[in-house]
Amino acid sequence: MKRKLLKYELMATARLYLPLYLVMAGFSVLGRLSLWRLPWQVTTTEDLAGWTNLSITVDVEGGGLKGQFLGSLITLVMVLYVLVVLGALVVHFIITLQRFWKNLMGDEGYLMFTLPVSTGDLLWAKAASVFLWGFATVLMVILSVLILVWHPQLTAAIRQGLAELGPDVWATAGQMARLIFPPVAWALFLAELVVNGFSGTFQLYAAMAMGHTVKRHKVLASLVSYGAIATVVGVAASLLMGLLLPGFAAKMDQMELFMSTPELLLIAQAAGEFFTATWAFVLVIDLAAATGCFLLARHLLNTQLNLE
């Protein structure tokens, strides 16, 4: 039954998300076509330290009235594209609120709570749908940006710059990457991404459930409740960082930064330990917040919900 709930929730929200993704993809392709014929110039320069710098320039003013019109058109397309991308993130947030508020605490609640499932199953289905659509939205934003900015000359210049680094630099960079992001850090980071997504959603659900318990000004009460929940979680995270930062700073003070490869590796190791500890503690905080808010929302929907 849980799978059917999730399937129903995904199907019900797909009619809202899929047109949004089509619009985003359309504007990215339109922006790509607008930029394709521009006189791009990608040049590479080398600074005093030997690093390769990329310089990207384009001249649309040299074409007279045609160039000015083309520049204005491209500016308009870019503005609309940015608005669409920002709108996608805002729409995702609005859909998250609307689906919970109307579907469980509005008139649709009479039907939803007659289903042979628990309140916890309803919450999990909605939260899982929010997480999946949020992940899809982020992927669509990244894909649209890549479609928009990709250019053959830029790709060739990046490859050339990376090839000029040399095997010694790549070997050192690989060692530093493995020290900064060891396997346990990656595992904690991926777990934190999932838990944080559900934690944020359950915080919204708990706040709306708390706001719905008052007779008047339910929206205002929900906002106040969310502010209180976010403050508690934020204070816990701040205390965590206050405990971890002094130890990391003390290690940094003992090193002469960027003097040699061994020194860089020591810095990378210290950074890896810091990131691993941070993600571990943040994971615990988000897990506690997700669990507490889920239980609170479930309790309020079971005992305090008034659909009249």
C-alpha cells in the first residue's frame, strides 16, 4: 500500500512538475540557440605562478543596429531563463506546502484519512515524493545550465588547461582529494543529503500541523511554528560548529600553509577529519530533527486535526 501511495502522489504532482521542466528545457535550448552564433573568443593566458587562466569575451556591439538588437534579445532570453530557474525552485516549495495543507488538512483530508493506511504512511509518501521531485528539479537545473553554457571552444580550452597541469600536480591533487573526502566522509555526505531532505520536509509538515491546531490565523501560526523549529535546529548546528572549529583552527595554526607537498597533504588530512566530523554530527542533528518532527506531525494529525 505504501508503494501505491507514493505512486499516486508522484502521478498527482507530475502534472505540475513536467510542464515546468519542459519550460525550463525550452528556455535553455532557446538560450543556447541565441548564443550559438555569437562571435565567442576563448583565450588562455598564463600567470606568474604558471596557472592557466581562461578569458571568455563576446562582441555584439560591433554589428551596428543588428548587433544591438541581438544583444537586447539575448539579454531578454537570459533574464527569462533565470526567472524560470528561480521559479522552478519556488514552485517546488509551493507545491510541497500546498499538497500537504490541502490534501491532509483541507477538504481532501476526509478522503485521505479514510484510506486503509496509517497517518505515518501518508506522511512518508508525501515526503518521499517531495524528495524525489526536489532531486529531479536540481538535476534539471544543472542540465539546463550545461546546455546553456556549453561551447566547443570553452571545452577545448578547459581540456588544454587540465592537460598542462602535469602528472605530478594530478598525483598530488588525487592524494589531497582522497584525504579531504575519504570513503567514510562520502558515505556520511550522501546520507546527510537524504536525511536533510526529509528533515526539511518534516519540519514544514510539523509546523503546518501545529499551526492548524489554532482556531484563527492558521497560516501565521504555522509560520511562527516553523520559525521556532528552525531556530532550535539552527542553534544546535551552531553549537556543533562552535565545538569543531577551534580544533580545526588549532591544527591550521601549527602549519606553514602551502609551503610544500607534505604540508598540503597535512592540511588536506585535517580538512578531511573536520568534514567527516561535521557531517557526522550534522547527520545526527538532522536525523533527530526528522524523527522528532515526523512524530510530532503524526501525533497532531491523529489527535488534533479538525477538518471542519
